[in-house]
Amino acid sequence: MRKLAFRVLPLSRFSRNLKGMEVHFSPDVETQLQQVASANGKDAEQLVKDTVARMLENQARFIAGVQRGIEQADRGEFVEHKDVLNRIERLLHS
């Protein structure tokens, strides 16, 4: 069974270890962050924190999905390429 080399750490562990992290943005990006944050009723720092948290959650889900796919393929549970193309073709023309 193949395993992915990438391991996702819990967000609480990131927060504890990287609490003092600083990220610097260009003035243009800072302006955009301020505008988006303001439009969403947040400050720029909270917007960045929320965005990074969502990105990490999405990455963890993606990695877990890829791992499930690898495990399914290792068990021989997969769809042949021609069958995938047929399914896509049916979806596009329905």
C-alpha cells in the first residue's frame, strides 16, 4: 500500500508553534486585503487567518481524498479510462 509523504498537522499545533510569524505583503495586496476585510466586516489580520485556516482544511481534505483514491486503486477498485470518458460524455450531453 502506498502512502503519501505529506502529513497535515492540526491547526492548533500551527498556532502554538508559529504564533509570532509575520507575513509581509506588497502595498497593493495590503490595500486589497483591507478592502475585502472591510467589505466582510473583519480586519485584515482576521481575514488572513480565516483564509489560511480554510486553505489548510481544504488541503487536508484533498490529501485525504487522494489517499483514499490510492488505497482504492491498490485494492483494484477503479474505473477504466474509457468508462470515465463515457460518463463524462453522457454528463455533457444530458
